[in-house]
Amino acid sequence: MNPSADLIEYLLRLGDSALIQGQRLCEWCGSAPALEEELALMNVGLDLIGQSRNWLEYAAELLDDGRDADHLAFRRDERALRNLLLVEQPNGDYAVTMTKQFLYDAWHLQMLRGLSSSSDERIAGIATKAFKEVTYHLRRSGEWVERLGDGTDESHRRMLNAIDQLWRFTVELTAADELEQRLFEAGIAANPQQVADAWQSTVADQLARATLPLPAPASPFYLSGRQGLHSEHLGLLLAEMQSLHRSHPDATW
């Protein structure tokens, strides 16, 4: 396998997941349950989109085919995206949104922790900066999981429904593939097993504080974001997210 091709694929996975999760959060603009929550959601979403740009810019440089980060974000079809299945799922109610954010944050923080020690200086620099932002993301989403899980009967019920709805998509957060293992052995990627173990520990501790049961580990199924096999929701998200850029691909401000 071409080491450069492996690295490009890895960068796309990181960039695409941050981009799609950021887009989902920004969909709350104008409809969040409180003004301060709307501002917080937009800030987290913009953090993720900024991180995505950093990963995609590096991928574009390695591709060296004339495409830039904007092209990678706005002109690829869903089969070309490599984001986690979890982040493309609809926002649902606020319990679903914050459960999804927490499950992603718990993985994201551990991934960035590992990448901060990457032998690739560009990756280590991006990860170190993003780690500071995601530390706040995880603290915030974890607090919401606890607040809703250990709140009223209604909020507890909604959290149970949210976990049930989203849990199967967590399989990608703990099941590494050969590409990740190769890049880890080369000193570039985070240790997949350490990321998985830390994610499981973080989630178990937070759900316990929220008086929520920890489900059994999710099992693999026929979809795979790594392979471009997405749920039906990604195409609809991209149609909205990419519409302006595709309508006016050469427009300048």
C-alpha cells in the first residue's frame, strides 16, 4: 500500500468527520432551546469546521491534483466521503444531539491526544491545537448527558431513546482497520487500541454518573463510513451543505 495514499485517506477520515458533525450542529441555528445554547452549539460547530479545514488542506496538498480544501468539502459525492456514520445521523431532539456530540467528543479527544505525539509534525501541530478545543467540547457534552440522564423522568426517557438510536454507530469508534494499524506502526496515527479503551472508559463513567445503562459493545454491520457506505441521511445533508458551492463553483467574494 502506498504510504502517501494511506495518509491521505486517514486525513480525509478526520476532516470529513469534523466537517459533518460541525454541519449538523450548525443546523440548530435559529432553533436551539435557548439563546446561550445556540451560541454554544455554533461555537463548537465552527471549531470543528476549522479543524476540518486543517485536515483537508493537508490532504489536498498531498493529493496535489489541483483540488483544495473547499473542493474536497463541497464537490465530493457521498461515496467519496469518509466520515463516521455517527456524525451524519440527524439531530433529532436535544437528547439525541447531545448524546451524539458526547459519543463523538469522547472518541475525538482520545484520537487527538494520540495524534499530538505523531511523528508527522503537521499532524501533531493540528492535533495539539484542536485538543484544547475538544477538551471543552467533551466537558460541555458530558455535562448535558448527566443533566438530562439524571434529570426528570422525561429527560431520562429521552436519553434512553437517544442511546438506543445511536449506539450501533459507535462500532466505528472502537474497531480499527488495517490502514489505521499501518499508520500507527509507522508512528503517524494514534494507537487504535488505546483510543478504543479510553473511549469505552470515558463513556462508561459518564453514563454511570447520568444513571444511564451502558449498552453491550456495538457489532459491525453492512454500512461503513470508511468505505463510503453511508446511511441515507448523508446525501440529504450534502445536498443542502454543497448547494451554493455547486451552483456557483467559481464564484469569488
